[in-house]
Amino acid sequence: MAIFDNIAKAAKDFFVEEDDAATKPAVTPPAQLASASSSQPLPSFSAGAQPEQRHLDHIAGLLTGDGKDFAAYMKMVKSMAAAGMSGPLLYQTAFNAFAAINGATVLGLLASAATFETALQSDRNKVLERHREKIGETKGSNIAPSVLLNLTGQEQKLALEIADLTRQLQEKQQQLTETQQQLTEERQKTQSALASYEAANASALSELQTHRKAAETFLAGSGAVK
């Protein structure tokens, strides 16, 4: 907004009057706010994660108010910070300008901030619960299984089938190995038997031929052959 830009440009020349400070509640410095909330557990998140635009839009919707709340005040603070202001002067100047526009009070702003924090925490709890349902950690009532849960079930089913096929393959591999061993033994036996027969046959044939030639020679020479 143009008025925010004008306020930011004039911020360095803006001084908070002591009378105003006495009549208006003091703004808690950021350091004190951080100290007061340091005992509360912070939500865990991946520091390297880049939020998607749809999530940024969703969060922006949660922080949308009537223009007189803490979300609008934060916009003014960031606008002035971009102009070079910082520290207590930044927050006090932003509050003075913000209050002059819509009559806001410190207590009202802080209550508004607490409301936004509660809304963010509540929304996060819902998202985390749905996330646990999606990954199968919890089971929601009357809620159809998510795509992730269906794929997880399919993955487990396929893994079991692969394990069973692997077991069957190992059994078949063992059977193949045993069969190959038996085949090798039978081939060796067959080859040994053939070699034995060949030796016996060759020996008998050689002996027969030797005696036949001798008989032909000796018997023919003696005139026994007619």
C-alpha cells in the first residue's frame, strides 16, 4: 500500500513522543518475545525443503484477516524493514502507524497473533494426521485408502511374490544342478561302456582276422581247401 511506503520513507525522522509512550502499552521487544517462547517446542521441518506454491497459498489463506489483525501489522513491519528500519524502533513505529490507521491496541494485536498461531498449529496437526493415514501409520474411519497406501500394499504384495519366485527359482536351480550332475555321470558311464565294448569288439575282430588269415595260409598251402 502507498501509505505503508510513505511511512517507511519517513521512519528515520519519526520519533516516539514520551507522552505517547506513557499513555500506550509498551510493545514487548522481539528479544523478550523470543525468550518467552523459547521453552515451547518448535515444529520440526526440513531446513532445505522449498515449499510448493499450493502450500504457500494455503498458509496465506490461514493468515488472511480483516486488515486490522497481526497479519496486517506484520506486512507493515516488513515494509518498513525493507526501507532500512530495525529493532524496537521498527516495531514501535509500525505499531504507531498501524494504530493510527485502524485504532489497534497492543493487547489486541498480540491476541490476534495468538489466534493465528493456534490456527497454524491446528492446521498442521490435521495435515500430520492425514499424512500418517496416507503412509499407513494410522487408519482413519470411513476414509478411503490413499494412493500412497494402495501403492505400499501393492509393493508389499509384489515383494512377497518376488520372494516366492526367488525361492522357486532357487529350488529349480538346485534341481538343475543335481540333474546336470546326474547327466554328467550317465554320460561318463555311457562313454565308458561304449569304450569297453569297442575295446572288446576290436580285440575279438583282430583275433578273428588273425586266425582267419593264418588258417587260410596254412590250410590252403596243405591242400585242405578244395
